[in-house]
Amino acid sequence: MKKALKIILLLIILIAVVYLCLPHYARQALRYLYPDIYDLERFDRHTVEAPDSCQPWPHTTDYNQYRLSTTEADYLDSMETTAFLVFQHDSIVFENYRNDGCDTLTSNIFSATKSIVSLLTGIACEEGYIKSIDDPVSKYLPAFSEGRRSEITLRHLLTMSASLSWDESYSSLFSMTTQGYYGNNLYRLVTELDVTGHPGYQYTYRSGETQVLAFALEAATGKTLSDYAEEKLWRPLQAEHDAYWLLDRKGGDEKAFCCFHTTARDVARLGHLMLHEGQWHGQQIVPASYMREATTPASYLRNQWDNGALDYYGLQFWIVEIDGKSYPYMRGMDGQYIVAIPERGALFVRLGHKSTDIYVGPHQADLFRYFALASEILDARME
């Protein structure tokens, strides 16, 4: 018995020593295991303040008259959905919260955050901070002045065609994505990336390229992402609630590739910009020409498999084709979706804890289920 206890004690000591020898990000990853939409308290953060005078979404006259079928409700629950909202003509048609969700709760929209960085880039161009998205990154970040990295432009970052050596792995304890999410020095991580191919040739999804874009944007504007988002998006969009941008450390840098926290109602305001070419109730928030380009496939690039033109990604926005029509959308891990349905003046928001592992081309299959549900709700209004 004493021998067994000694072995157990030695194993505990060994595990503790190994754990303490791991880098900070790996210890954090082991502590929390998997990212969660309610990770706000895990990290330091900046607040993106809502204005004193907000503009709540109005309800349609038939607000929430649609009743989910058992099949529809079961599917939402099977995907651990927390919010499903449908809007039409600037009003809420349908609003459903489940599995601990509610209208005032903020959650991480994960990689849908990338689209926010794109919107801010378009605004910075309009304001003259950035002359052109074809500017070399080295104009804003001297660390990219040497070798093949000097060939990279802001457009390459926006279209994820910069060919940087970022490892987009979500299951490895030591991947760059894990380092980016749990680490405490994003700037060093991304400014040390190498170029592995030909910038501007092929799209390949790499979160690190959004992070480099964010650092270039901050250098151009002289403002943090949070401050610029508050000034140019959150306040003009008359958001109801403060949002939060997670940082890599106290007083550090925003995780631009993933970590914006907001409510389902407020994130729909960004969907409104997709619907109205960058306008919010008559005010041009994002340049219309930029908004159109951002939500149009960058077909001059090869796709991720290098077997055809890129037809599903623009400037940090996704585009899906359904029944011969194209729909722009924002997408984050675990099925965070903000989808515009332009021909119906509509959009929907889905937030939750889970998504499917099944893909239809580059799009997760659950997106099509949510699109069908939103369409069913809109069709019911016409009966």
C-alpha cells in the first residue's frame, strides 16, 4: 500500500512539473480545454461602449406568432442553440432564446469577429488613414519590410491569400491557433510568421492573417480596435448594450481573429450593414463600394483546394449560394451566423454552443438548416 501511494505521489509530482514547464498558452488550454461562447471572464478585455441614446429594434405586428414545430425545436436544441432571431424590413419578426440564452446576454461570436475587422478597414480607407487596400503591409508594419513578406498587401490579408505560415489547427495543444487564443503575445506571434507561397494567388483560411490586418489597421489609425469600433460602429449603430473585445493580456492587444462579445440583437446591426450596402437608417457607416466588394467573392483567387476560382469568400465575409442566389454572411466557430437575405429585406442571427461537422463544400451543413427555418418563418408572414 505504501509503495502504491509513493508511485501515485511521484506521478502527481511529475504531472505538476510537466504542467509548470509548459508555455503559458498551453497551461491555459489545459485549464479550459475547449473555447466557449461564454468565455468573457477567462480573459482580460476592452469594453466597446454603447451610446447613451440607443435605438432598440422594433417588433413587427406579427412578432413571434410563428410557432416552431417539434422537429425545428429539436434541431435547435440538438445544436445547443442559444439564440435564433429573424428580422425583416428593420424589425424583429421572430426571436427565440433557449439553452441559457437571453436578449441581454453577450457571447463570443468567434471568427465572425473577422468581418468586424474588415468593416473597420473599409472605414479607415474612407477616412484616409489607409490610402488603398492594395497598400503593402510594410507601409504600416515595418516588420513586414524584408523578403517575401514585403510583397504582402492589405488585400492579401483581407482575402486570406497572404500565404503566411499560420497553422489553423483547433485540436493541437501547440498549434498557432491555440497560441493565439490562449497566449499573451499576439504581436510577436504573427510578426514572426514566414511566407510559404505566392501572396495573392490562393485563398487559404488563416486566422493569423486577420490578426496582422488588425495590427496594420491600428498602426494606420493610431487607435485600438476597441476604440475605433466603438467610435465608428457601435455608437453610430446605436447599439443597446456594451460589447467586449478579449485581449491577449491585461492592457494588451485585441484578439482580432476571434473574440468579440455581443448580444444577438446587437450583432444583427452588422447584418443590417450587409443588407443596406453599409448604411444604418440613412447614415453611411461603411463605404457602399467597399461593402459590395467585401461581400462579393474574390474570384481572381484560387480556392482553398486550388481547383477553381474562389466563389465563397470576399473581404473577411463568406458568401453562400442557395437555389442560384448568393447570400453574404458572417461565420464563427460553433455555428455563430449572421446571414443577409437581400431579396427579402431580411436577415437572421443564430448563436449557440455547437455546430455540425458535416460540410457542403466550404459551408457547414447546419447553415442550410437555419436558412430554411428563417425562410419558413418569413414565408409564414405571407400566408
